[in-house]
Amino acid sequence: MRWGKKAATGSLAVMMAAAGAGLITAVPAEAATAKYKCKASATLDWGRPKATSSCSKSGSGKKITKHRVVLVCDVLRGTGTGAGHTIPWTLKGDWKRPGEKSTVMCGFRSFLRSYKVETK
């Protein structure tokens, strides 16, 4: 009978430790889902379109874990004696945490078409 009590006590201790570990990991997950407002801005860097996105804490924002900037540029092609044409080119920045900035740039001979922030 003693052996049965020791086994039961040991398994109870393992279950309590597992439950305690689950509670410890649950607290940071709730803190990571704070509400944020994200914004994007575009500038010219030596004639090249450059877009940056950032997110800051806000009470009225939405819950996010990552964000990135998406930049659409018109790339100029075929500028010989004929008429040139433009091709839309989409560039996406790296996924960043809310406190960090995501940045992306178009190449030379490009014109800014649009920019936005993607979140997840």
C-alpha cells in the first residue's frame, strides 16, 4: 500500500507542476495582445520612394502581434526612342514587432503609387 501512496503523490506533484507552468506561460501571452494603432509614411530618399510603418500602443486600436509596410511603385521601362511604359511593382517589408519599424525602398527609376500597413 505504501508504494501506491508514493506513486499517487508523485503523479499529483507532476500534475501540479504542469498546471503551474501553464499559468506562468499564459500571463505573457495576454500582455502581448495589447491594442495598437499602426501608421505608414512615405518619403523620397535620393529620388527613390521609401515607406516606413510603425505601431504604437493605443486604447482604441486593435490587437496585433506583427506588422509590415507594403509599397507599390511604378517602375519605368523602355525609355529608348519609343514611348516608355510603367510596371507596378509590389515590395513588402519584414514582419516586425509593434515597437519596431518596418522599412522598404523601391529602386531607381521608380515612382510611388501607394503604400499601406499589413498586420497580423
